[in-house]
Amino acid sequence: MAESSRSLTYAALAVLILIWGTTWAVIRIGLRGLPPFTGVAMRFGIAAIVLFAVARAFGVRPDRGRRARVLGAVNAALAFSLSYGVVYWAEQWVPSGLASVLFSTFPLMVAGLAHFALPGERIQLASAAGILVGFLGVLVIFSEDLAALGGQQAVTASIVFLLSPLAAAVANVVVKRWGKGVHPLSLTAPPMAATAVIMGVLAVIFERGRQLSFDASSVGALLYLAIAGTAVTFFLYFWLLDRLPATRLSLITYGIPVVAVTVGTLGLGEPFTGRMLMGSGLVLVGVSLAVGLSPGNKSST
């Protein structure tokens, strides 16, 4: 039974890495036809419909307790609306591979926040050193002439982009701290529906008059992001979060940039320079120290 559970956990982790590793490039493809806030609203709206339909088919109902509602609101505001709103907006100028690497600071932020909020996930001296090394990698990345990669707006967008992993880290730690036993559906479907409304309102305010193109590539990208990249992955993620330490689960960030950079470079012809490679390496080393050596990551699955 334990071996079967372990195999299921590893399979879920592999699915997350493969799918989320490709979504960075697919977002850029989708942005060719849909403005960022509109794209986020439609992505999460479709994902919510899919999850509610699946739940109905299997007779599963979202938890209606106060704790589930509060955690759902946290996910809607931080993990979904703010985090993805920033990602979509920034990827108008930031290459998808670089975006995935910048988001790799997520485990560093989780480790830092978990130290104060999650008993049993305290960071040690090596972990603190890892956080410093990781952010040194970010500084190396920003020492690159990012303007040459996407204009001056790419520099600003890359800085703003760091709000995305921070918002996701806060939500992640909050859900881990107070979400034990809450059904994954309650942490995904209702917050995704709320996100569709929030981002839809922002789209009406800020993207009114912008042209929408529903060609094969933009529709295909939207459906892939909504169903595979959102409904499937977030359900799996919060299922795993109920079973693994938050810092340990964040280790999927090791594999995601590798997939994302490969897809972005080979599939979209995006640049990836030596300095960006060096900075990415430092980020991953920092994650290894900050997360891989933490006590919470030594528990069995």
C-alpha cells in the first residue's frame, strides 16, 4: 500500500513538471491572440467549469465551511489572480524560459515564509545560505542586458514578475498551515471561478477595445492552459500539498525551468545567454540548499 502511494505521488509530481514546464511557452502563444487579463479570465473560467463538471459527475461537493471559504479566497486573490495576472502581463515582454527561471525563486520564498509559519519546516544555516545564493542568481540574471532581449519594458516586467512567486508562496504557506483535510476541489474550483470574475472585470477596465483573435493557435493554447495547465495540475498540486511538506513539494521547481527553457529555446527561438544560464544555475543551487536540506524534506512520502 505504501509503495503504491509512493508511486502515485511520483507520477503526480512528474505530470506537474511536464505540464507546467510547457505552459510558459504556451502562454506566449496564447498572448498573440488574447490580451493578458482576458486570457487569465478565460483560462480560469474554463478550468472552473471543467472541475465543477467532474465533481458533479463523481458526486463530490466543495466544502462549505468557513475555513474552506477563507482559503479559497486566499487562492483566488493571491495564487490565481495576482500571480497569474502578473505572469501573463509580464510575458508580453519577458521570454518564457526566463520567466520560468524567475519563478524558480518560489521555493526560496516558501522556505523563508515556512520558517515562521509552519512548525517542523524551520530553515537551518545551510538553508539560509541557500536563500542568499538563490537571490544572488537572480542578481546575476538581472545583470544581463535584459533590454536587449525584449526592450526596456522587459527590464521593468522582469522586476514586477517577482511579485508572482511571492504571491503564490504566501498562498501556498497559508493553505499548508490551515488547509489540512480541506478537499482539493474547494481549493481549486470555487477560487478559479472567482478568479475568472476578478480578471474579467480587470479586462473590461484595462483591455477594452483591444482586438481578440480566436484562431487555431490561440484557442488551442487557451484550452491546453485551462484544462491541462490549470484544472488538472492545480487539483493534483493541492492533493499533493495535503500529503507533503510545502518546501518539499516546491522542489518541482527544479524540473519546470529545464522543460520551459528547452521548449522556449527550441520551440519559440527565444534567447538564453550564458549569464542567464549562470544565474539559473545559482538559483537552482540555492533552492537545493534552502529546500532540499531542510528537515521537512526528509520525511517519507
